[in-house]
Amino acid sequence: LAKTTQPISMDSYEGQEVNITCSHNNIATNDYITWYQQFPSQGPRFIIQGYKTKVTNEVASLFIPADRKSSTLSLPRVSLSDTAVYYCLVGDSGSARQLTFGSGTQLTVLP
Amino acid sequence: GAGVSQTPSNKVTEKGKYVELRCDPISGHTALYWYRQSLGQGPEFLIYFQGTGAADDSGLPNDRFFAVRPEGSVSTLKIQRTERGDSAVYLCASSTGTSGSHNEQFFGPGTRLTVL
């Protein structure tokens, strides 16, 4: 299984850009990198997924270097409502067993 | 459209009792997953269905846990002889099941199980 390592917590202020980095040194060739967001008392919500280089959608960007051993989730201009736990997952479509969430990063956005 | 729904939202039971937790996936989603989440931890994979069959049940912790999906839609997670350590939030997720979509899961709100 491709293990992921993320910071336990991060603080930011409203309006700032937040970058959360995830390490996955033993990522396999077929693995995708996916980020989820979870608010208290809710199930996780899909944010973004990528395989290499850069992916951008309406809420975030995902930066993946050429060696794919890490990835960075970038949240532009965060607001208080972005306070949540963010999970980095690494896995492929061949086995659901490899979908390991880990403990995630608690992002706290301060006013 | 309607998302993934789970019932009940909360379940309190006594040690040794049997419980059933229900999941209604998004219509048309062939893949269905069950996870267990303890306080302060990320979701822990339990079982994955593709259609009616359990494609991967390697995450079930022991034989007290069982899940079914008889018609390829609604799924029920069954826990026999509950123990206090089973207390957690049980999450259900579904996805389209197409190639590459294992990671694009839509989660329900979860069922909070408390075993006294």
C-alpha cells in the first residue's frame, strides 16, 4: 500500500492561499492522487484528483512533481468555511483496499 | 439529485446486541463502499461492492461484521454481538464504478453507532 504522510494541523487566515503537502514515497505507477475534505459530522467530500503535473478545478489546484513522490493541494483565498480536515489518498482503480485515508490535516482558518 | 443516504443517523445499542445499518447509494452507482471512522481518525475501509457481489471484504475486522447488497443498490451492514469497541461512525459511499473512479466517491452522512 502506498502510505501517505501529511501535517497533522495547519492554521491560516482568511484570504490567504493555503498549501497542504502530502508525501507518498512508494507511489505505484497506476496510482492516482486524490484529496478529500471532511467537515465535522459529515462524510468526506471529493475535492480534486490527479496523476501528474497540475490539475485545477473551481475550488482547488493539485500540484504533482515529476517523480510523483509528493503532491500539494492549493486552496486559493481561504475562508472560515474552509476549516476542515483534508485527506490525501493514493491508490489505483484495481483495488478498493488501497484506499487508505490516514489521519488527515486539520486546517483551521482564522478571521 | 439525491445523494447517498444512511439510516439510522444514530444508533445506540447494548453490548452483545445485533444491529443493521442501511445505505442507499446514488441511483445508477454500481460501486458501494463501507467505512468505519473513529474519533480523530480517517475513515477505515471495510468492504467494497461492485454490483451485487462483495468485490473486496478484506477490511472487515472479524466475522461479526457482514454486509449484503442483494439487488445491487441498497446495502446493509450487519454487526453481530456488538462490542464497545465497535462504537464509531459508519460511513457509506458510492461511485460510478467505472475505471479510474475508485477514488471519486460520494459519501453519506454516516451512522453514529454507540455500544453501551
